[in-house]
Amino acid sequence: MKRAFACTLLLCLASVQIGHAKEAKPVPSQLHQTGEKTMNSDEAAVQAAVDKMTSAFEKNDIDAVMNAYEPGAAVVFEPGQPVTDEQQLRQVFGGMAAAKPVFTYSGHEVVVSGDTAVHIAPWQMVAHTPDGQEIRQSGLSVAVLRHQADGSWKMLIDNPHGARLLTREK
């Protein structure tokens, strides 16, 4: 059994190396430097779309927040309970934005395949209740975005609770 696992692992590692060797290298003029790695223009556009939505949320600009999503997008405000109804999304975003959240990300990973992308980022948030009590939360955001006809990227799925699977009891 251990030998079969080792062989499978070696095959996987070999295929990853072969896959990397075949990847096209982006043209330098299409590269954008971030604090972590150099991103191509699609990856940078995806991250910019997420950053724009985060900024709008912090400013309580719910119209701009909603514009970051495709119609029918699923947002997971509570683990395991995605919301797709636009009125409900507006209501929850508005209520959360009233707490004046400030988000920080400790990294970003963007993977693009054709017109679909995934953005993964650990986040921390500090906000305040109306009576001034501080709220602190953190998690792992996993968002799926799609390239639009106008060249923008919009979210289809937004799950800020990706880390819960890592800490779940077995």
C-alpha cells in the first residue's frame, strides 16, 4: 500500500513538472508586480476586482458591492448557507457595512483558466458595533470569478469561510 501511494505521488509530481514546462510564459509587458509574485494581466485584473469590491464594502457603497457580482451569484455569509437573492444580499451587505469593517489580507493567490478564475486570500476584519464594541473576525476567502464581455471580472461565488474546513472536527 505504501509503495502504491509513493508511486502515485511520484506520478503526480512528475505531471506537475511536465505541466509547468509546457506553460506559456507571459510577455513581460503583461506582468504586474505584487508583494508576493509577478501576476499576468488577467490575474492582476481579478485581484483588482476583489480589491475594488472590498473597498466599496468598507465605504458602505452597496451599489458598487453588488456590481462586483454577477446576477444570481452566491455569497456565503454563514458557512453552508449560500445566499443568491439580490435583495437579501443587499440587506446583509448593508447591515455588515454599517459596522464600518476594515479588511486586511495576508496574501493573495489567483488562478485563471480561460474566462474563469479563483481568488484565495486569508483575511482579517475589524469592525465596531453601534455601541462601540470591537468585532474581530478572520478567515480564508475563496471566490470564483468570470470574465465579462466588457473585459471586467465579476464574482460568481464568494465564500469567506474556506478555512472552516481546516478546523472542523473529524
